[in-house]
Amino acid sequence: MVVFSNSILRNRLAGGCLLLLMAGQSWTAVAAAETGFTALDKPAQITAQSVHKTILSVARAGQRLVAVGEEGIILLSDDNGQHWNQIVSPVSAALTEVQFVDPRHGWIVGHYGVVLATTDGGESWQKQLDGIQAAQLLLADVQLRGGDERELREARRLIDDGPDKPFLNLHFTDALNGFVFGAYNLIYRTHDGGQSWQPWLSRVDNPMGLHLYGMAEADGVLMMAGEQGTLLRSTDAEEHFEAIDSPYDGSFFGIIAEPDGAFVVYGLRGHLFRSVDNGDSWTQLDIREEVALSAASMLADGRLLVVSQSGTLLVNRNDTGFAPVADLPALPLADVVQSADGAAIVASLAGVHRFDLPGRIARDSASGSVKE
């Protein structure tokens, strides 16, 4: 059975390629010219159809909304998702996730190991990292640490494969500190806002190299979720991630932290679990639908909003489980966030949509609100 999910869509990997280096030229430029990965240095095409194309992620930047998707598309809305404008993107690679830590500082990750950054609220973006540079960083790190033959072999293979492995998600705590991560245990950390990156693969207890799909933090504990029930936890100031027991052996496609410090993970076949003890134990929440859960976001009133591969938008009703809250088109949904005026903004295979949420949902006008 073929199952769509946000992460599966984000994980459509390109074929391998051979990296060719030439003296006096950048790795990225040479790879683009010699291997066909021109999406790394070819700006996205500006088109009126961008608002109807595949959008994979949407986030708040203060009062502004920023959405990203296939072909390097970046969209901005300053009227709570009623209208969108495409802006210049330095790459045409698929962009898989966007996050802002305040109204001005944000990052985007995507295919070919792309990392973009903005310091002006999304008006302009600069490429900070790509898969070619990431591979070189990993090899240099392994050599510096005196890594074993297996690590050296894997690092060299990453170079030989070319930039075909995507970053699927990211997690920044402020304008300086964050992680980008994705396919095959790829994970990099920055302490200077992305001016430099350090490979973190050797610090993650993931020997099978399973895909990493989500990260969240609460009360000094950092948790990651991924493929085949992967759950990883860091309690030492993000220095190492150790595998913990999982309540489910199917893939988790994301994780968020609730305001009270609880963690919620979600994934295949409607599986949704909550932990109030930093992952030591998990309680299953009843979705009442066996569909892949693509994304989740906290509403301003403290409730949890979830979207699924079947086009369902669900909100928890406190102790009475989850219920649908909007009549959405029957197409896979990729992401969701609440706008400043309280509406649900949903990313999908057919653009980005706005839905007014029924009931007494508190309006959130705080300029610094940020989606997990």
C-alpha cells in the first residue's frame, strides 16, 4: 500500500551523481555544471501559478505568514493568508520546511541539502549550506576526530553520491542556535546563525541511519522522531542523542512540545502519542482515523491541531478526543499553522489554504508567535 505523508513527499530523493572538483572553482558550481544539479544555483521561476503548486510548509514570522514548496517556491502573506506573493528564491530545489524564531530571523531547508536564511522577515534569502558542502564538512570532521574506517567510508560515499539527500526539517531555539536534519541520519548544528555548521551524526544513536523527521524541545530536553518508530532524546545540553523505547514501530512524521512541557509525536495510521515524563512513557491519543498524520500545531487556546494525508483537519476536544473542524478538499495536507487572526493556514499539494476555525478559539495577535 502506498501511503502519502508530508515526510514521504519531502523525501523524494534524486539519483546519485559523481562530484567533480576543479581547481579555482566552488564545489557547488562545479557539481551543478557537471552533474546536472543546477537547482542549487538556479533561482526559482517567478510565476502566477506558484500559489497553486505543491506547498510543503508554512510558518509564522510575527504577523506575517511564510510558505515554501516545490521548485524553490517562497510565498509571503501579510493579510493572514488571504493573499500571497511569491518572492525571489536563490534555488529551485524543493523546499521542505520553514521556521522563524522571531519576526525577522528564519531558515528554510530542502532537497540537495539546501539551507536558506533570512534576517529581514523573509523579504530576501541567502543560501548558507548545500549537500555538496555538507558532505565535505562531514569528511573533514571524521578525519579530524580520527574516525574509524566505516565512518570514513560513509563520508566518502556521501561525497561520491552528490547532493541527492534532503534536509527534511529543522529546529532553531534562537537566532544563533539550531539544527538541520533529514534523510539517512544527516544532522548538522550551528552556534552562529548558520555562518558555520558542524556535523552531528556521530552524536546521534541511530546506527541504521534512519530518516529524522522532527525535533522539539521542552524544559531543557530535546527530542527527535523519525522513521520506524525512532525516538531520540538529549538531556546533556544537546550534545548527544540517545535512543529511547518507542510505543510504536511505524514511522513518526513529527513531534511538538506543548506549553506545559509534554511531548506529542504523530505518524502513520493515525498514531498519536503524548508523554508527560520526557519520553519515559507514552499515552496514545484517539484520532479515530487510520490515516497518516502529516503535521501538528498548537492553537493559541492551547488545543492541538492536526492534519492528515486524507485531507482531514482535526482539533482535540479536551477529554473527548479529536474532531474534524473544516471541510477541506480531498487531497494530502502537508503542514498547518494558526494565523494571527485565528484561522488555520494549511499547506497542501494544491497550494496553501485558509480556513476559519469554529468555536471559541482565542485570537493570537502576539507579534512573536512562532510555530513549532
